[in-house]
Amino acid sequence: MTKLMGNTYKLGNSITNNYKKDGVVKLSSFFDRKEINSCLEQYEKIYMQEDRGAEIYRDEPLVVLWTHVQGANKKTCTLKELSTFESLIETRLVPFLIDFTQICYPNIHHPRLQLLETIVFNKPPQISNTLNWHQDVAYFPLNPNNQLAVWFPLADVTSEMGPMVYAHGSHQLGIKGSTNLHTREPFEGENRDLIPENPAEAGLMVKEYEMTQEDLLIHDGYTWHYSKPNVSNAKNRMGVSVRFIIEEARFDPRPGQGAAFTKQIEVNPGDLIKSPCFPIYWEK
Ligand SMILES: O=C(O)CCC(=O)C(=O)O
């Protein structure tokens, strides 16, 4: 297991209580701008490489570089290549999430923080789409399916630049169907209820989160969320999602669910998700 450093951000009751109630919480001034700017610089160098493809790495974690425009190709790099991200995960996020997870999920039998996925979502100005309402767990055939995600921007995000929007309390409403994130079309074979088109009309509090480079969002894998298009004039909106499995999980395929991780590991129904591609940073 990786050697973890401490994190000085204070975990107060209001953070964990709000998270448990809403399924999402924003931590203001979690990061230092300098550390996020180093991530931004490294990301931009890799993202701009013209010959960068979408290689699948089978023995180490990868990062997906996704441009949020319908039809755009995804690129990938290894987490090692984005060493500033790796360091942020190991020294800033995981140490904080160890206590956070234990307080917010007291009933999980064997809590852990296992890296599932890292994605940078880039929304170029004017041409990026809405990424429709979804729930992370719906896309992962895992049993049990307990996850949390952190999201942070590489540059400040205003309301015009494509902020994240959440339906508070939706994490308590169970598993929903998976759909194409651009079109809302359900995946083939999907038979679960879908997230309603307008969760506010269904009585949920819907809130958008403007963010600075210093802020961090944490959301439960069941919480419904979407991101608005970037309608600003000049700037890209880059958001980093890091997803963690928080309880030992097995592969449990079902219709309608893609399994991105089957590209990285050979996995049969009932197998544990166990691979250097998905390192366990901490377990109890
Ligand atoms: O960054 C975005 O626009 C979307 C991120 C997201 O929906 C996710 O991480 O699940």
C-alpha cells in the first residue's frame, strides 16, 4: 500500500452531516492554488500532444482525458505521467477521505479506498454539451456498489463555464438506469427506472456549485448530478473526477451497464476487482 501523508484540512461535523443529508458537500479552500496550477500545467502539456491516443494500460492506473463535445475522441495517459495528480491523490485526498469515509459510512463492513477511475472532463467554451443527469454507480457493474467521487476544477468555474449541479438527497433514492450522457437515451437492455428529466419538479433541491481552484466537491456514488455547458467566451472548463470504491467489490455484470474496467483487467462474474490498475490506497 502507498505511504500516505497527512492532510491538515479540518473535518468538522458540518461537513459530514451535510454530506450525509445531501449526498454532496463542497469543501472551500481545500487546496492551494499552486498545487492545482502544477496539475493544470502538466495536464495541458499532455493534452496538447497531437499523437496522444487512447491506449489502455493493463498494469497501472490510467487517466481518461475527455473533451466534452459530442463525437470528440477520448485520450488517455497513465497516472504516473500526471505525477502531480498522483501526488494529490496520495498526499491530499486519501488522507482526508480515510476519516471522512469512516464517519460517513459507519455501516460498511470493510471500508477501503480503492481507486476506480480518474477522468479530466474538458469543456471547451461555446461548443461543449450538457452532460445529462446521471448517477455514477449506475455505470459500474459492482457488488456491493459503494463508491464516492471527488471533483475539483483546474481553473475557477463560474455559472457560465459549466458547473456541476446536484440533486440534494437523491443518494437515498436507490439505483437508477444508465443512459447515454449526451442524449439521455437509455443503454440497450436497461430496465431500471430513469432519473426524472427535472429532479426539481420531483421535489428535490437542485443546486449548482461554482468553484474556485481551491475548492473540492465530494459526492456519493448514488447522488444524481449533471454539468451545464460552457457558454463562456474564452476559457476551457477542466474538471477532475476521482472515483473510489469504498468496499471490497466483485464484478456483477447486468444489461445496460458498460464496464470500463474490463478493458484493463480480465474479469469474470463474481471476481474481485483486484489489479494494480485499481490500487487500494487504504483499507481497514
Ligand atoms: O465534469 C463534468 O462535467 C462531469 C463530471 C461527472 O459527472 C462525474 O464525475 O460523474
